Amino acid sequence: MATMTMASDAAEPVTRFDALFAQFYPELFGLVYRILGDRMETEDTLQEAFLKLADEPDLQARPDTEVAAWLRRVGMNLAFNRIRSARRARARLERVGRLERTDNEAAERDLSGPSDVVVRSEERAAVRRALAEVPERQRECLLLRHSGYSYVEIAATLGIAIGSVGVLLARAEHAFRAHYGRLEEER
């Protein structure tokens, strides 16, 4: 790795990886946190993504836009993998009778706090459930757009034509509204 600049006279030189980490970590944190909803899980996921980047010196030499797209894709994939793994683990535990937790029990525990915290928690859970029902490609497009990424950045991340982003986004918003509306009716 080539040395880019000196952070200070006494400090180690800033490498390309260090610069990429400093540049992209904050925006990736926001994106991955929107998927996982847990700070520690988000930090673990981003650590894994940046470790993958550290193992790819050729990728680090590419333009920032390509590295950013790659990091967004890897971060989202890792986040969705964590969700799937957690879901499978819960299902295994439930099947063997080790976990007998219902949504009612969780709601009862949440009722001990202020009502606005409960309402926000329920709304976040409903949004996550509705997002989980949106087709994966559409869900990714929606998450990227609502995380502030441009159509160009979304296209690069998802590996699609820029002109397809708008259509995919419109379909994603329609699907999300339908699923969220159904969940609201059920409550």
C-alpha cells in the first residue's frame, strides 16, 4: 500500500485503506444501521466489510466511486446475511422448544417504558417487516435511495443501468406501501 499523507509528525502515515475507511465508514454505518437496526451488529458488519476491502489491494487502487459501490454492496449483503442467519437461528431454537417467546410477551415487556418509546419501537418493527416482504432488489434500491444515495450511486451499487433505478424505485415504493398498509390493518 502506498503512503498518501502524514497525519502528524509522530503518527503513522495514512494509507489508502485508512483514507477509504475514514471517507466511507460514516455513510456505510447509516445504510447498514437502517437494515439491521442495532448499533453493535452494524459495527460488526462494517468491520467485516472493511476487512474484505483490506484483503483486496487491487480494489483499493480503483476510483473512489467504484470502491464506494463495492463497499455498499458488500455491506448490504453482509447485513442481509446477518438477518437471515438470526432468523434461521431463532427458528431452530423455536423448533427444539428452547425459545417460547411470542410477540405478545415482547410487547408486554415493552409496555413498562414510556408509551412513545413503545410506539416508535412498534413502528420501526412494522417498517422492517414490510421491508422484509419487498423483493430483495427493490428493497436494496429503496434503502439506498432513502439513505441519500443518487441514482448513479444506486446503479453502480446494484450493477444496473441508471435508467432502471427510477423504475425499480417506483416498484419498491409501491410494494412497500402495500405491505406496510396490510401490516397496519392487522394491528
